Amino acid sequence: MSLHEHMNLLEDLKRAAWARTSPVAGQMNSWEFRKDCLGNLVRYNDYGKRNSPFGWELDQIVPRSVGGTADPDNLQALHWKANAARSDNIPQGLLSRTNAVAKAA
């Protein structure tokens, strides 16, 4: 895969995850600032910027270590501090639902 193709794929994944974030009330440009699933304020242009208070990263909802995939449906935009703290810790309830879905497939 060429660098150009890789960058296009990354941008597609970022946009898919970003579309699942929540708009911020009163924000003129509803695409620039959003809230991640934990309510953290993130800014689209600050993707990958750990020195920004609004930086965010692509996070796998179900980590690969427990059977998650890199599929866009398994990705979410998450503030970098939350992503760093999260590691591979996922709630037990989610893990059991994920395993049930995997077995049904």
C-alpha cells in the first residue's frame, strides 16, 4: 500500500469514528469540536496531538487482545488521556457481550 493510499485510509477511519462523536451545544462549527463517548471535548484537527487539551486518538472499542478488529465499526474517537488510561481494560459486561456475538458469527 502506498503512503497516499495509507493516508486516505487513515482519513476515512478518522471521519467514521468522528461521525460517532456528539455535537457540542452552542458550537457554531459542529464538526470542529465534539464530545467523545466519555464527554471529553475533542477537536478534529487535534488528532494524534498529545500536547493538546483537545487531542484525540482512534480507539478500538473491543481491543485486539480480546478479539476486537480494526474494522471501522470497532473504532471510536477518544480523548488521548482517556485512551492512554484505558489500555486494554474493558468492562466485563461488554466483554461477555462481545464473546457472545463472536460465537454467534
